[in-house]
Amino acid sequence: MDRQEIQTLFKLVKLSAGFERIVYVLSFDDEMVAEALGEKYGTGGLAAGRNFLEKIVRFRYTLPPADQLSLRKLTFEGVDAAVKLAGIELTEDQVHAFVRHFVDGLEPSLTTPRQAKRYANALTFALPSSKARCIRLITC
């Protein structure tokens, strides 16, 4: 979602959120939304955006970060599904090599379930079109 879409969405929420007995649940990245709103509604920047959000959001709940083991499990489930869907069979050594490279390389940058899902989705798209080459890449 780009900044203009964020600004439009929150303006719509602000204009239509006055209905009795209706609660809106908004899930968003606080910093990204505050920066986008600060550009349009205020003096600019993060602080101005947060001030605008305070006018809209009555109750705020911040989710804790996802724990590393859960993200690893989610990622590996997606990788496993992508490999199976592509009809690729890996040896035990290839699986161990992938796990080692994943833990040392990619895992530190996966911080959200969305990133884990996006990685698995990218593999689901890429693996069928280049089976042989991908098997080499997974184990290199």
C-alpha cells in the first residue's frame, strides 16, 4: 500500500467511524502509517502522524514480535510445501545444507510471519520453472 492509499483509507475511517455500537479493528505498521499520515495531516513526520492517529484510535494494542522458532517453523512448512508442489525430492544431505544456510543467512532477516510467507510463496513460484538449477542453489 502506498502513502496516498494509507492517507485515503484513514481519512475514510475518520469520516465514517462515528456509528454507534460499531467497532473498527485496524491492523497496521504504526511507524509506516504515522509517517504517511504526518505528510498530509500535520507538520510532517512521524510525530505529526502519531498525533493524527490519536484522534482516530481509541484503544491500541501492540503485538509482540514473532519468536524466531515459530518463524522458522512457518518458513520450513512453506518451503516443504513448495518443494513438494514442484515435485522435487531432496536428499537428507541437501535438506541439512539448506537448513544450515537458512539459519546462517536468511533467518536473521525474517522478522515477521508475512516475510516467512512471502519467501515460501516466492519459492512456490520459482521452483517449478527451474528445478535442476534450484536444487543446486538450495544446497550450495
